[in-house]
Amino acid sequence: MKSQKQSTVAAVATPHGEGGIAVIRISGTDALSISSAVYRGAETLEHAEERRAVYGRIVHKGRFIDEVIITVFRAPRSYTGEDTVEISCHGSPYIASLVLQSLVENGAVPAGPGEFTKRAFLNGKIDLAQAEAVADLIKARTESARRVAGMQVSGYLSKYIDEMRTAIIQASALLELELDFSEQDIEFVSRDEIKQNLLDIKSKLKRLVESYNRGRVCREGIRMAITGLPNVGKSSVLNGLMERERAIVTHIPGTTRDTIEDVLDIEGIKVRITDTAGIRRSDDPVEQQGVMRAKKAVHEADVVLLVLDGSRPVSSDTVNLISWVRESAKDIVCILNKADLEQQTTQEEMATLLPDKEVWSVSAIEDQGMRTLIKVITSHALKRGLPDGQELLITRERHRDAVAKALERVDHAVLSIDRDMSQEFIALDMRGAADALGAIMGTVSPDDVLNKIFADFCIGK
């Protein structure tokens, strides 16, 4: 997919803030001439050896800005497929902004979010799935996120999708060719052969759809909500897990009015922990809002950490809460907190209310049993999270929806074959399946979809 001639864009490619160096990237037809206008060195950039760093200075309007190292990448052997120059200056945000300003005043246009990666896509350097994976790789905070994004950047998912799409298009083309010879009643490909190929593709598509939950966990992390009645020590449990004072802890019920979120890296998997308000009836409108948000967090969580107070006897509120959590949560880890106090509720007693769940005894304040609790959470994370070897996962809802649509159209095509329908009906569904898969890689991509995808990128990438 080749783009038309575009303006030459520039941006600071390194994060904002002080550092050893900052990198300013400029890409486009005029990248070399614009950079040369502010560069002073022993050799001109037009004659600089490609991919070799050269030393010089940035001078703008007769004013020395900084000593720099510059690397030239010529089209099409660059990230964007265009002439590209990368300027490494000292890492002062002020100096970087002056270098960028000098480039803009000589004809460059400030780049928008994802501008360089979008150009790489439009110039055929990468497909759309790889472009999205670039953003995921930049944002990766754990090993599982890095591993899955790295595989997608390398093109493993795209190749897998394209092989299925190509097979569908080839078979569909033969069916459509038969329409031109309908009077001769010629069959270019047997229906049994097409059906078997479609059933093989259907099996692969189904596995991809089913991989989304694991893929989402690798990309976004596991969502874990801490819930319970007021004053059972939920915030103390959060602080114990984070090993720092993340939430305010008092003896006053209802201290937590809103959700508090933080992130743990457990064995390479991101666990997004949400501490919630105690669930109880209240006339306080602020607390009511907190309870509503707590219930929403429980519904959306992959794992719910149900905290009970072992120093209190089981009450009707406890029984009602347990019943509601069992109905609302996908996965439950139950703990009896305050094990340092005299116990009024035993693990055996709780086992009758949670017969299929393990109940763990801890004291978040005294750090008793917290290491065991982290191991339990780790086991729940690992059974969802880390991909094995070259396992292919889809990580985005857009991909899941496209694969699900392709799966539906393949199903229709198989049904049409079973009903001995004419080739145009079979071919129509097969083309629909191919188009749905093509949308993943960007062979069929409306501008509004592209704009939404690249709007999520950082400027400079």
C-alpha cells in the first residue's frame, strides 16, 4: 500500500524529561534537505553513509544549539519507508525543543500521534496488525505483554491470518470462474475439497477467537478486585500486596469511598488490583456511588479477592455478600483477615459457605500469610497468562471481532455447500470471510478505523 507524497514530519522520539540523550526523528521527502539546513559537520548529510553515525552541530539562524550525532536512513530502507534522519542531542527537554523548532522553521511539520508508524503502514513496510503491536510493545510492562507483542511485530499472526485468507480467496476465485462457464456445467474445484478446506480454516479461526481472553490478559493484565464488607481490612490487604502504604487505613467503616487501582508484576504477568468500597446499605450518596463502583469492579474482574473478617462471627450480611459474589465473579480467592486477633470464624466454617473454594487465613497488618496469598494469586495469574513458546494469541477486541465475523461467514459457506446451493452463494460468504480477515492486516481499512488506531500511539513513534 503506497502513500501519496506527504509533508516531511518531525518529532522528539524519546520520552519527555531529562536524560542522557534525546532523539529527534524527521521523515519524508525533504528530511535530508531540512536537516542539512541546520547541520554543520565535516561532511554533508546528502553524502553521509547510510546507517552510520556522523558527528556535528545544530546551528539555527547563526545560533549554536548543541553538539549532535546524526544517523541517516534512506528510502526505502528505513522504518517509515521514506528518507529518515535521527538526531541525537543532549537530553535536556529545552535543547530537544530547540532542535525540533529549528527543523519546523525550515519546513518540517510537527508529527501527530503514531505518524511515523502510520507512514510505515501506508508505505507497505508493515501491516496494520504489526502497527498495532508496535504500540503494544512500547507500552509492555511485563514479560507476557512483551512476548505477545514481539511475536505480532515479527509478523507471526499476520502470516497465519494471510495464509487462511489466501486459501479462501483462491477457492472463491475458482467458484466465481465457474459462473463464466455455467452453461457448460464445468466444475473447477470439488465441493468436498472446498468444504474440507473450510472446516480446517474454521477450526483455526475458532482457536483464535478462544485465544482472545488469554491474549487480553497478556496485553492488559489480569483484573483483580478486592471486595468485602466495610472495615474487614481490604485496604490493609492492598497495602500488604503492594508492600507500601497505597491506601488509607483506619478503624472507621467506610473509609474507602472510591476505587483505588495499582499494578503488580507477578511472574511476568500484569495484575491490575482494584481496592473497592465496603459493600453495605448506606444513605450517604457518596458512599452509595462507591458501592456501585465496587460492584462494577467485581463484575468486570477476572479474579475477585473476597476479604472476610475472621475476628467477627458470620453475619447475615456476610452470607448475603458471599452469595452475591458467587453469582457475580468469574474466579474467587477467599481470605479470612485479622488472624492476629481472636478468631470468631474458622476456615472450616467458611468452607460450608464456599464449598468449592479454598479459604486462606491472613493478617495483613502483621504480614501473616501474605506470602502464601501472593503465591495463590500467582497461580491464578499463571493459569490465564503467560503464552507458551510460539503460541498465537489475539490481543485486541478489533481482531477478535474480525475473526468472529470470518468464522460466521465460513460457517455460512459450509452450510451452503451442505444444501447444494449454487456457487455464487458459497463464493459470496467466502469473500466476506476473506474481507473480515483482511481488515486485521489493513488490506480493507476505512480511514476512521486507521485514525482511531494511530491516535492511541505516542508522538514520535
